[in-house]
Amino acid sequence: MRKPRDYDAELKALTDKARQLRIRKQSQLGELVMATGADTLSADELAGALLAIATTSDNARREVWRKQGATFFSGKRDEAGHGAGDKPGSAAASDDRAPPAGGQTGTQ
């Protein structure tokens, strides 16, 4: 005879795993913000920048951002600019991020 399944225990285990995954994702996003130097921005500035990129439909600009992100994760952070305000690469990265926010605001 088979042992009956404990559905409550399985559901609790799945719920716990989902909670752990959400916590890990949140932690990794925070680490990403810090690694890119975006933690120096105010919460309002960071939220505005994220909203601008989330709502942009300019595929060319998104491709530039994707390439910068890929370069960042490949370990070539100096070339992509990692947000340390005194590096020339980060100034270019900041300039690439700034226009869409202004463009989005100006067109709405």
C-alpha cells in the first residue's frame, strides 16, 4: 500500500521556495544597483530612470543599453562605465541614459 501524500507539507515547501527566490531576486537587484554605482542616485532619480527605460519603445536606444549591460557583465566595467562619476566611460553611460528620461517627459 502506498503512503498518502502530504499535500499541505508540499504546498508549504513550494511556498517557502518561492519566498526564498523572491528574496534572492530582490537581493541581487540591490547588488546590481550598488555594483553599477546607481546607489548614489536618489530613490526618485533611480525610479524615474527605471520607469523611462521600462516605457521606452526606441529599439536602437534599448540595444545600446543592452550592449552596455553585456559589457558590464563580461567584466569590462571600465569600458562600459560603472557609475564612478570621475571615469570618462561612466559619463558616456550617464549621457546615454539621460536623454530618454527627458525625451519621455517632454513628449508626454
